[in-house]
Amino acid sequence: MEIIAALFMDDIELRSVPGPSTRIDLGGIQFSAPAPGPTPVTVAPHLVVLVWNPPEGNSLAALEVVFHPLGVDPADGADPLARNVQPLEIEPSKFNYRLVRAELPFDDYGTVMAHCRIDQGPTRIVPYTLLPPVE
């Protein structure tokens, strides 16, 4: 299986079109957001991970998303801010998605990196920046 996209977003909607085919409408794609209040604060943005299973792919896998502050290398063994692991079951030649919602603690405004991978494979990294609150 392969990650074809990973994005922070507000809304997801599936709809059928002739074919049969499915459309995924994503709303509120974001890479940053104002904090709900002064730091320290915990936020829980929604991450959607779109996955494709090639024709020769195994239909069972595991999706892992590990959240680290910008500048922290997970390979150094640093504790993550949050971690989510969930099973994937996707037929070969099909697409699917998974929603990941982690509670991310911020001691100060800054950027967290979501490290997404399937079965210890290549990592797709997505940034999320917490900005000062809007007054």
C-alpha cells in the first residue's frame, strides 16, 4: 500500500458518480491554525491519509502516524507528542482513506510534523503550525 496524500482538514465528504466511481471532497485544507487561547494549549486537528493499494499489493497493513515538534528527528529516539496506529484493509487496485485525530500539546506556538507511514515503509511528512490566537 502507498500513501498518496496526507493533509490536515476540516471536512470530508464522499459522493458517488457514474462509473461506478467515488469522489472525495475535502474542505478546509490547512497547514496552520490560530490557537484557541494562549499557550500552553492542546489542539486536535484532523489529518486525512489517502491510501492506494496497487494490483499486486497485500490487502492488510498498518498505518502509523507519529507527531514530533519541527526539528526533532524521530530516528534519534525522542518521545513523540502523539502516536496513532490503525489497521488498513484495502483490496488490491482500490483506494481508501483514514482519519487521524491526535491531541497535540503545545507549550508555545510553533510547528508539529506528522510522520505518516505504512508497515515501516517510506515516510510522508506533513507540517501543522499553531499560530497565536486571533484577538
